[in-house]
Amino acid sequence: MLSRLLQFVKEHQADIILLIGVILISLLSFAAGYIAARQQEKEPIKFETYENSHYWSGNKWIIS
């Protein structure tokens, strides 16, 4: 059983190394994107209304 596994690994060594490389690069890219997104977190936009505005009739919206 172990000899069959070793034989399989020897036959497909290049493909196994390529697969491991692709997985590691994918994980590294995901981690870098996650860290960059966490650093760019901003406060969400808030909408406030002022009902007694003397500039226009109706509500005045303030975006902050």
C-alpha cells in the first residue's frame, strides 16, 4: 500500500508541486485582499433630515 502511494507521488511529482503552488498563491492573494479591505474600512454614509429649514420648503438632506 505504501509503495503504491510512493510510486504514485513519484510519477505525478510535477503535477502535485504545481497544485500546491497554485493553492498557496491563491491563499496568499486572498489574505492580502482581506487585509487591504480591512484597512480601508470607513464609516458608512449617514443621512440626516432637518424639517424646519428656511431655505426651501420640505426636508433638507445632509450627507455626512
